[in-house]
Amino acid sequence: MRLRNNPDAMPFLQEHADLVFINPRDHLGKWHEVFGNNNPIAIEIGMGKGDFIIENARRYPNINFIGIEKYSTVLTIAVKKFLEMETLPNLRFMKEDAAVLGEVFAEGEIDTVYLNFSDPWPKKRHSKRRLTYSSFLDVYKSILKDEGHLIFKTDNRPFFEFSLVSMNNYGARFHDVCLDLHHSEGYEDNVMTEYEKKFSPFGPIYRIDIDFGD
Ligand code: SAM
């Protein structure tokens, strides 16, 4: 999601340093201390405007959530939304690029990674930028616990197919593949993202749930 750059975004995020990590490497291996408990930690990478992670944090108070977004302008929208709600002590935000999360989280520090409607980068020459490309799977494998899950949703069929092949070639273990999330049984607890609300009327939503095992 690229929005017109908001020059006030970074100062705003800096003012809310209790909620937003702008230099998160300082907490490597110490994320449980940040939350003050040993609850599981789930992250959404490419959070956008935050609906998914905020609703998850509200529903699941015994899980710690971190919404990660590369662009300050988008992140600011999510943080403002959050500030208008009741306090959720189990939610924080981070301005960071998926590619460097191995420098932010220690090995096995994360229980669940969510990738929701990541940019599909449709041109073949841009395939390395897709967040399910093998170099990104390296990062997720490193930061996830052995039994930790990566859950991916998209409305983009070619990106879904690419991701299936990429994950399979990587040796991931598939727990579930769903070809039409909104018309399948067993997903009643699905939390919708902004993109999901916007694009699901036009076609199926695909979902993949994997772990990297041993
Ligand atoms: N997850 C949201 C949703 O489903 O509504 C937003 C989807 S939007 C298409 C993709 C988001 O990922 C954008 O907000 C974009 O800025 C962010 N993003 C793209 N590349 C990223 C990266 N390498 N690291 C972190 N965020 C990234």
C-alpha cells in the first residue's frame, strides 16, 4: 500500500515510542520483556492500516501481537486507529522491512507469522520481492519456533500458486490449503483485513497454513 508520503508521519511515530518500535533491533531476543509476560508472540508483516492485528489483539488478550509495516505513512494510520480504541496492552507496532526481521527477532522467538494480501509483484523479474520468495522464507523459518505457523492469505491467484510452489520447494509442511476461505467450513474465526473486505466480493480468498518443522 503506497500512499502519498506524509511528512508528519515519522514525528508522530516518534512521539508514540511507547507503542511503536522505530529501531527495534535493541529488543532482539528480549521481546517477552517488552510485553512483560511469556505469552506467545504473533506478528503481521505488511500490516497496512491495522484492522486485522487490532481485532486479533482485542479477541486474544493472551497473545502478544506486533504489527509490522515498512512505510511510516501507512503505519501512522494504523496507530491512530489504535489510539482511538480501548487500550490493548498486548499490541505494539513496528516500522521495519520484512527482509531484516532476522536482525530484530532471535531464532525461534515468534509463534505465528501472518502475511495478509502481501504485494503480489506480478512481473516475473520482480519475483524476488514477493514476501513468499525463498529468501523471505529463510527469515520466517529463522524467527519462528519449530512448531510456529506461517499463515498467508491472498486474493491473487498467480501469487497464491507461486507461493505454494515456493513453500513446497522450501520443504515447508502444509497444515492447510484453502481455495475459497469465505465459502469453506471451519474458518468462522477468520479476521478480515482491509484488502480482504475490499476484494473478497470479486473472487475467492486463498489461504495457506504451514510450518517449517525440523
Ligand atoms: N495486510 C494489509 C491488508 O491485508 O489489508 C495490507 C496489504 S497491502 C497490499 C501490503 C502492505 O505490505 C503494504 O502496507 C506495504 O506497505 C507493506 N509492505 C510491502 N513490502 C513490505 C516489506 N518488505 N516489509 C514490511 N511491509 C511491507
